Amino acid sequence: MQHDLLARLKEITPEEQAVLNGAHNINKALYTSKKDFVIDSKKLLEKGHFIELRPHTRFVHFPKHSHNYIEMVYMCNGTTTHIINDTDHITLEEGDLLLLNQNVSQEILPASENDIAVNFIILPEFFDRPFTMIEQNNILRDFLISTLSQDSSLTNYLHFRARNILPVQNLMENMIWTLINKKTNTHTINQTTMGLLFMNLSLFAETINQNGPNQFDQNLVFSVLQYIDTHYKNGTLNEISKNLNQPEYYICRLLKKHTGYNFKELLQKRKLQQAAYLLTQTAISIDAIINSIGYDNSSYFYRIFKKLYNCSPNTYRMRSKQKITL
């Protein structure tokens, strides 16, 4: 990270100074007015803002809490240890990203002066533009969206080992610089930067939750999702089972647990997402699209497409053209 920016983030905050002067606990009034320790976005965000940056409070144990917003933690220097949902111990190292949805609880062990982390306080509305930037829907994108959903029953945090992913590092530094300098009229810039961040992270599923307590199972899930994204035309459960050296029943059970769908359903969903993309972005004939996604039964394709999108492929294409001309 750029030296001057890191130096600013390292400055002792008034809250940290109080701890150094003898306060043994954080001041909960800074975070919430309720009895339960649910950090309130209204305490941290300026009115009308959807995103804010706040350096993590060092020198003190940050007790178990939840929050009514989506939190993204970025480790600028050193390490911090987070206890997620009372069970998962995650140590963030320099360059790591931790995304937490609104279902999760966490506590954070004391950090030293050189352990610099920043917390992004983000309202769900902020993600409207970033998600639309990923033009072509895919299973990993769907998984990311579901993870950030308030009512998600799936994985409720994502830990990215991103130290060696240069585009991610650059994008994070750009966003931190913009937010810490409180530049005006940068909302669209921040949303676009976040969109580019997600586009890059979606390419590196192998970096997600590598060191979590359930890392083996979750890595299997991400590997299968990546396989589906790139082999949707002819991919089979048998093939990915052999590639991962895991029985088919075990892969199906994990997929159902973490995504709510089995392999066949995910593969079909990905095929139809690709078909929808081709319908809106190209002039390829529907028969050619059917063939390109691996179906040879057009009647079956029409039936399942209508079931998912509530209209025929022709209507879907026409509607997309009408939106463009409006």
C-alpha cells in the first residue's frame, strides 16, 4: 500500500487513545443505542451515504457483535483474528478481504499498532450498480449475491486471500483513498470500483475461505461452481467427481447445503443464464444458441427456459431490444 496512505490509517484515533489511556473496553455508544450489540449503520454513515470507511479499533478486544449492514474488512498491514459465529477463527493477513453479511456475528482479538485493517460499512443499496456490471450472469456471481443477502441461509462470509492479486490490491487502494479523503461526487466512482473488484474476485474462486474450519468442503463447492461456469455445455457430475477425487453423492450433498441446488439444477441454471445472455447480447439464432449450450432437444429447452424466465426465448429477446431503445 502507498506509504502516505498507510501512515494516515495508522494514526491513533480518539477511541484508541482512550483505550491507551486506560479504558478497558470499547465505547459501545459509538456504535449502537440498543442493549444488544448490533452495530447501527446510522451511527457510522453520514445521512444519504451508502458506504463509509472506518479504521479498525486496535489495542482492545472487540466483543461479539452483529451489524445491520454488509461489512467488508480489508487488511492493509499486519494481521487481525476474527471469531465468526462463535466457531470459525479467521486470521486476516496483509491483502486479505473478508465479506460479512447481516446474519453473521463476530468478535475480534486485540490488534497491535502495526495491525492496520479498515472496515467498509456498506448498505445493500450500494451494490445495485456493482452487480449489474457483471454483464454475463454466472453461478459464482449468484453465490456472491446470495452470500450478501440478508435472508441468506447459505455461507454468510467470504474470505479472500488476495495479497498476490494485483488488480484487487489496486482497486482496494483506490477505494480507500477516495473514501478517506472524502472527495465529493464520488458515489458512482466507488460503485464502479466495487463492481470491478467483484469482477476480479469472481475469477479467483480458489482464493476463497482457504483457511476456514470448513475450508475443504467450501473449496470443493467453489471448485464445482467454477467447473460449471466453464463446462456448462458438456460438463457432468461424473467428470467433476473424478477430477476432485470425491464421490458424486458427497459433491451433491455439499452443493445442496451451500447453494440450495443439486449439480443438475446448477448446470441447467448456468446453461439458461448463458442462453439469456446470448439472446440479449447477440443476434445468434435460437437454434444456434440451443446447440451452443449443449441441448439437442429444442422443445425441452423452450419449456425449461419459460419456467425460469416466465416467457419464451423470442419474447425475452424482444423485451431486451425494447429496453435498449427506450
